[in-house]
Amino acid sequence: MTVQRGLRTGLAAAAGLALTFALPVLPATAAPAAQPSSPEAAAVSAADRAAASGVDQLRKGADEAFQRVGVTSGASGLFYSAYERTYRGLRVVGGDAVVVADGSGRVRGTSAAESAPITVGTKASLDSAKAASIARAQLPTVDSVGAPSLVVLAGNAPKLAYEVVVAGKTATAPSNLHVFVDAATGAVLDQRDDVKADAPVTPRTAAPQQPATQLGAGNSYYVGNVTIDTTGSGGSYSMRDPNRNGISCGREGGSVFTKSSDNWGNGSGTDLETGCVDTLYSVQQEWNMLRDWLGRNGIDGNGRGFPASVGLNQVNAYWNGSSTHFGHSQDNRRQATSMDVVGHEFGHGIFQFTPGGAGSGNENGGLNESTGDIFGAITEHYANNAKDTPDYEVGEGVNLVGQGPIRYMYDPSKVGDPNCYSSSIPNTEVHAAAGPQNHWFYLLAEGSNPGGGKPSSPTCNSSSVTGIGIQKAAKIFYNGLLKKTSSWNHKAARKATLEAAVALYPGSCAEYDTVKAAWNAVSVGAVSGEPSCTGNPGQNDYSLTLSPSSGTVQAGQSATVKVNTAITTGSAQAITLSASGLPAGATATFNPASLQSGGSSTLTITTAANTPNGTSQITVAAKGANADHSAQYTLTVGTSSVRTFSNTTEYPINDYATVSSPITSTATDAAASPVKVSVTAVHTCSEDLRISLTGPSGRSYSLKSESSGSCTPFGTKDFSVPVTSENASGTWTLVIYDAYYYDTGKLTSWTITV
């Protein structure tokens, strides 16, 4: 899902968005390769095992599972794997998590979105047609209403809900509204609009590319005469970047600019082609900064960028989730395409395409806006352009409404925004709520009294802070962002950036101390579980994994589990093991019960003859001298007959069409979770396909959610599908929906093991 974010609005922001990644969904329970072929493969394998085992913050109920949706490489050899949570096969909106692992296959940290335990039923009492009707009524003008999809909406009180996407218009702007309707009562639980159309600001009281790469000559308004990467040859040129996938610039509502020469712009603030010179130059600088300073590959982290357009007839600029749009100043003398503004809008794309997506709520939205401001400032410092010199003011060159910058990072209060965090931030308009983190970043990079002509910055606790420089600050901020979840807030950002400082600069506490001092200086206080810094390279810590992470026994039998620990940093420490959450009549013993980190133990879970059938989530806790960790083992007591059934009938997969392929199972007893499904299909763009499995109960389980990005052939894919309370016998139906156009194919066969 996507969000349109603008420069400034006087309207309160609506709730944010659900998590979406433009990557294939991979099961967290996939068996790891015996010998990972690369550091990333080793990290991903370790992360998948941690997700399957419910390590630390990835605690999950017996009916829950994690599916990996993306991997991003960070600094210091760390990889950040993002996961979505499912509950009885349903997607959990707001149940995402992140696992940090290194190239040696060691888990280095976890984070998860905040939610109460999920105990909802999965059978809706409200008819889906009624849910669609309720959702339709949320927009005054409706173009289309998508098919309702059952999800679990996480939060303080998780609910079973229909998610219905309604496309149309509000009174003032386009809308692609995700409406969450209570599947029991019909109440509207939440609304999250992909399009956030900002009101005009008032004063305060993937396309085909041509083969040749060019360095075009640009005459910009903000940065002078520059070179820009363009495409073309032989008298036909375009403002499409041949080296940065997806980056282009054109007229709002029109096509990419083209002409017979490779000379662009006339330096005028009112000329749209000139506006595109500024836009292309700025986003190309931002892309290079991400590569050179932060090690990120493109705006989305996977080598992809997004198009831009100029000429928006608004005093504004915005990001809508898949493109950027730039308007003009209030006096209509300048395009809103200065480097900090362009960096800001594409910064929203970076926020969206890091774990946790665009999130929801005003505090999260404020951090999103601040992220845009921060990436704008970092881009200016990286480019170090002589005409648009780097600073920490937002939009000073555009002078959007004739009152200079729209935000001051070193002193947000100069335009009435809060310098300090307080309990009112979650209810503060999102652009104003950017103040505390903007202020923190300036203090981290430059300090409270940097000198050299840079402005002083007041602190909320009257402290003095010495900055560490913008490049170090950028690395810490970005690597903290890679632990973001959909419930991202200032406390989580503090903890994540402190963890990033420890990981990025082992053996030094100067960076850590400044991160901490800067958060304290903007009134974001200490957080439970935040790291400390001793100054020793690698503080004592370890990882905990279980192998296997689940098992099935009959009453009276035993299950054995290998409890493995590995030193991740520092030296070995003493660990004591314990288990909780056992089913009635079961006992747990460890051999040994105490060990040094780096060692292993065998856990034996013995059930009694009268232990009831069912599934239990057993927590294995490791209490160490310096650090504590936990993992979960899923124990199922009961029996099932395991059999495999196939359907070899071919079904065409066409644009926007749904394929339903049934299999009748004659297996007995309950279906053992997870059910194994193997799908073979011919399709040139597997990323276009949504795949689900409907069990004999009528419940639907998501195998693969819709995504976008570069297309890859489908071939054969294997899935592990967590199911609950399903009989093995009956009709199981594979449902495939082609969510896009241009590409077609066919389902050739599929098998299910129950």
C-alpha cells in the first residue's frame, strides 16, 4: 500500500497505512540451505529460523506464523529481514517484525510491531457483500470497490475485519481508500488512504529505455549549470535516467520530456523543463548518496526508483507511494523542485520501502515527514553544491508561501513546531510532529553550538551536545530505520538508533553517547531494553535457536529439541535454561540446564497419557549473566494421517482473472499444520499473482500476497501453510488471482500434503 505525503498541510493527517513490500513472500519456515552460498543467504537462513522459533520479540501464538517479505543489507555486515505475521492463515495488518542477522548466520536483534495477543475467531458473521457496501459509503464518489478480504487488524484490541479497497474521490482529491470493517458488527475500525492529498499551504497564524546513456547539459534554477544522466542518441533524447531504474521526469499528467538535443532547461523558475533539471539532478544525487554513504541500492533498496512530474497546479509537492509530484510557490514564480524538497519526497519512498512500510497514526506520520527532511538535508550535504549550499532548513529556496523555510531542523519552534517530544505528539499534525526527530538529527550531526557559521540549537534539558558529523549521523539514522515496524514511534527510534551506534562503531562509545544525549535533549527518554555501551569491542551477547522449532507427538510420547546458543559479540557468559507454557501433564528437562553461551543443550518434553490433544506454544527462556533471550517451540499432541493429493488439470491465468483449482482429499483425522503445498505454473511475472488456499472449513489461507517490481518467471514454488482446526478430508481449493495486466500464463499442476 502507498501513501501520498506532501510538504505541508494545515489539515490533520488521517491514519496511516498497512505494510506492503514489493517483494515475493517467502515462508519463514522454509528449510535453510545446508551451506548458505553467501553472507546474505546465511543471514536470511538464521532470520527464518528465528522467525519460525519466535525468538525474543517475535513471540507468537500457536495459530500464528511469520512470512518473510524482504531483505535489506545494512552496514557492518548486517542484514535486516522483514516479516509479515499470519493468524490461522489470515494476514495480520500491523503484525510485522524484523530480524537482524549477520553474514555468519548469527541473529543480532529483533523488533516487532506492538499488539495485544490475538485470540479472534476466523469466521465472519457479517456478509462480505455487506462489508463492501459499508466500505463504499466511505467515499462520496466511487469508481470501483475491490473484493473484501478477511484480515486480522492488530493493535490494542485485535479484530477480525474485512479489508475493502475503494477507489474514487474525496471532496477534493483522488482516493484509494483501504477500509477495515469489523467482520462481526460492521463497524468501520480504520481507514487508510493510499493517496494523501495535501491542501494548499497557507501562512501560519518501470518503462522501456533507449539504449544510449548520455550526460545531458542542464540549466537549472536552483543548482546552476549541471550534468544529468539522460537517455538517447542521434537527435532523440529523453529525461529518463538510463542508470537508475525507474527514475524519469516529465510534465504533470503527461509524458517524460523529450527533445532533439541533450540540452535541458533555461534557468527560469517558471519553466517546467528547468524544474525537471533540478528534479533529476537532485534525485540522482540522492541515489548516489544512498549508494556511497549508506550502502543502499536505490530508493526502494532493491535497485528501483520512481518517476517524477512537475507542473502540479498546487502550492505543494507530494509522494503518492509510486511517484513524486511537484507544484509551485504561492507567487507562482518558482517550481517546488529544490534539492531538499526533492530529497524529502523521495525520502518518503525510502521510509515506505524499509521494514514496517508507511505505518499509521500521527506520531508515525511525523517520523515519516522527518525522514523526508533528514534525507533532503543529507542529500544537500552529499552534493555540496556551490549554489544550493547544504543546510538544515527545509524549502528555503522555494519560499513556498513567501515566509522562507517551511521547517527549521535546528529549531523547529521558529515556525511553531515542537522542539521537544511530549505526550501531545501522537495527536499533532504530521508535519509539525516532525519537529522532535528533526531536532534530534541536527544535534546528533552538528551539536547544540557547532560554530563555523552554523546555527545554535536549543536543547529541551539545557544540556550541551557535541555533534559527530552528518555522515556518521546519517549511517546511524538509516540503520536504525532498518529496524522500523508499522508501530514505529520515537521510543522505538531511540532504541533502534542506539543499537545501530553500538553495531556500527564497536569499541567506541562516542557515537552511542551522542545519540543518547541528543534523544535526551529532545525529551525522548530511556527505553526498556535499550543497549548500553562499555567501550569494549563487542559487548557480551549471544543468540538462541531451537532445532526443530515444532513437533508432533502422541499423548505419552516425548519430543526432543536441540537448544543452540552462539556468541554474537564479546565473550562467553553463563546461561540458565527454563521452559514454560507446557500442556497439562507434560514436563520439560534440559541436559544440561546450565551452560556457557556458545554451547548447546537438549530439551526433552515428555507428555503424559492424559495430556490432551492440541497445540501449545512452549517458551524456552535463556537467562544469561549479561543478556536474556527466549524462543518458542510449537508442540502438537495428537495424530494425523499424512497423504499427498494432486490436481494436474491446466487452468489459464489471465489478466485480472481468478483461477480456482479444487482437490478432494480422502485423508483422515485433522490436517497437520503446516500443510505443504507445491504449485507449478507458467507465468512470466510471478510478482503479479496472489495465491491462497481454501480449506474444507471454508477458511482462506494466504500463500502469496500481491506485490510488484521486476518480473520473474513462476516455475515451481513450495509453501508451508499454517492451518488451524481443519479436517484433512474434504475439498481443498487453490485460488490464484492475476492482479495486473500484460502477462498471462497457466496453472499446470499443484499438490497438497495433509
